Amino acid sequence: MKLKQWGLIGLLGIGLVGLGVSYGHLTNRTPSQGMMGGQMMGNMGSTATTATTAKTAAHQLALPPLLKPTSASKTKVAYTLTAQTGALALKKGAKTATLGYNGNYLGPVLRVKRGQILQVTTKNKLKQATSFHWHGAILPGNVDGGPGQSVAAGQQKTIAFKVSQSAATLWYHPHAMGSTAKQVYQGLAGLIYVQDAVSQKLNLPDKYGVDDFPVVIQDRNFTANNQFDYAADHQNDGTTGKTLLINGTLNPYIKVTTKLVRLRFVNGSNARNYRLTLSNGQAMHQIATDGGLLAKPVAVKTLKLAPGERAEVVIDTSKLTSQVTVKNGQQRVLALRLASNRRQQGTLPNELTTLPTVDTTNAQHQTLSFSGMGSMVSINHQQYDPSRVNLTAKQGQNQVWTLKNTGTMMGNEIHPFHLHGVQFRILSINGQTPPANLRGYKDTVALTPGSTVKIAFKFQDRGTYVYHCHNLEHEENGMMGQIKVS
């Protein structure tokens, strides 16, 4: 992405730490917008908030359970997911009222093999409608779980599709228009692990909760009574919080008993952008993006994640003698407590997979411009209308889309672009070849202010899909469109 922009955000955050403030760098806006807080900007609010993390990690990282299938065969795996209310003891005192899938907060991990049919019975035990969107999945439009496919309160729906994509960390979350942001903020999100023969042969760390950990990063505010108050916290340009929750855990740590440890990062925040580093300055080896494995591991000292993005990394602890911490600026994300007798388990191959050459032959070209702020955000100067199809495409036709973040007169926003039903490849960022760690399959990409990103893909299935900004408040304010694939 636009490194200068990300770097400036990070420097602002570091500077604010000296003033007792550590979240200025965790923002969906550029610094110029953060300076425009208060009454002048109304409910845009300030980007600077007081840190609340304790000096030492206090809680072992909670791990989402691996959901047991209701049935499974070589060709099909079936699950049941229930959206429900819950309560979680996050702080001393009252429990926090939450939402979750099959539990109090977040949801279980669904596992499926490439080539299997994934069937999910989705049940809604909430008092309002919700939908179940399979973020990153390549699937027909009628089972995507987008804004037009809600499950009413008290109702259920069963969907099924064949998983044709490579091994990847996908996720699921609500997408009902008008309630997505609030429902995600209250806890509705979960993971899907797609497995295939290629990834299994690599002998990467893959023992769940031993050397392979999901890391869902979210930010929240708490009332004096330990509650989430989305209505009070809501900001049209992105709702953000003072406190980090990792898998629903405050100040988490993991016990590292192996020399190699794999972390599957998911930015599950409504609007925060993260810049992840290791406290000792060591590089992480990124092995996968949203849609699966990179061609080879890429050493990264700073890993940038916009809302909706995922990245898998392997950290080599073989030469470390003390605790290392994953950080975001000066904010602790996850502490790695190292056992003294760590064993060798898993490997980090020099080569991971072969990515096909991007084919743009006879491509259909589209240009999307993202602009505006607050309730006036739009794509190509149009706000979302569920009755309008903005674009059309043919199944299997090569697509090249040019994505532009044109900014606004009063400030600039980072717009994480997400397209349903496909995995794309980034052709260029501001006319330049993308960094090595962004050359794999993606379904979400950060559009920094003033940037132009070109992507290539094709729709493997038919149906109507949405594309939108994954800043959830921008999405709900209309920064979304529809494409019909026939």
C-alpha cells in the first residue's frame, strides 16, 4: 500500500504515547482527520484515545472451539451455527452482554477440505434479523449471505456450496443491512479453515492451540458497568474502541512450546487498521494472505491489516531466550511466553505453492472511485440501493478493476475494499508492482488516501454479489454496490 501514509499514521501513534495516548495510530483515518475531532467534526470524533492495557499480559488466549460436524463424509461436511445472545466475564464486576455463534462471544472454527460440499444450517435466536456471510468464500451469489439474504428472528436457513478454493483462513460474520456493524461489534464473527493436500504436505505448524493459533483482533469500549454501548460509541466514519480484545481475551498470552509458531491474524474490527510488529524487532515470515498461501514465505517486520483482511505468519523462536510480544505501535496485542525446552515441530519451507500467472486476456474493465465521509460516502458517486444493479459481468470472464480512493476536502479515509464471491490478485498499487506479501490471493485490500489499486479476477459462479468498503460504518452508510453475474 502507500507506505508513506501508513508510516505517518504509525509515527503519530508513537508521538501520542508520550502524551499518555496510545491508540492514535489505530485509526481508519489519516492524522489530519484526527486533529479535526470534537464539535467541529460531529460524530466523526477524535482518533486519539487513552490506552487501557495493563503492563503485563494477564490472561491465556481463549481459543474458539473446533466445531464438531453434524455429519461428515469424504464429499460433504455439515455444521449448525446459531446466532445467540450471551454474557462474558471480561472485566472485574458485571459480565458483558454479548452476541455469539453457538456460545457467548465470537464463534467456533469450521473446517472443510477442498472439494467437499460445505453445508451449514444457520439459526437465528436473536430478536432481530441477521445474515451469515462467508467472507472470502468462492460460491454462488444465492448462498453468499449478503445484505439481501437475511434470516429473520427465530428462523433458520440451510445453505450449501462446493469448496473449490485452496487452503485459506476465511471468516463468517453478519451482513444484514442496517445491523451489520452493531452485530459484529457485539461479537458475531467466526473462522473457516479450508484445508487441501498442498498445504498438508508442507508440514507447516498446524496443531491447533499448540503451534497454530487464530488471532482475531478487535477493539471495544466499555461502559462503567462493563457493557458494550454501540449507540454511544457509534461514529459514521468508523466505530473504534480504546481496548483491544483478542479472541475475546483482554491482555492475552500464549504458551509457546515449539520453535515455530503459526499465527492466523484476522482484523475483525469495525474500522481500525493495524500495524503489527514483534517487540524484539525480529521479522515474521508471512506465509498466506486472505485467500491462501503465498508462493514463498516473505519476511516482514511490519504487517499491515485493514478491517476484513487476514494474514498468516510463522515466527521462529529458536534463538529467543525471553518473552516476545506482538505489538501494534505501543499497544500489546499478544504475548508469546516461551517454554525453555521448546521442541522442533513443523517446518518453514523455502517454497510454498505455485501461483498461476494472472490472465487479463479480453478482460472487462471497471473503475470504482471511493469518496466522501460520514453519511455521505459513496462509490462512483452512488450510495447503495438494494434495488439497483450497478455493474454486470459474465461468468468466467476475466475482470480488471481499477480502484481509486479520491479522498475528501475535509480529510482522508482508508477504505478497505472487499468483493464478495471471488479471490483476486493485485496487479499494481499506484502503478507499482505490489509488495511480495500482497502477491497472493486476496478478497480485501486497503485503499489508502489518493491511491489507485488494480486487481484481476474472474467470477467462477453466477449470482448477484456486493462490493463495498469494509469499514462497517461506511458500508452501512452506503459505500457499497452490486454486480450481477450471468
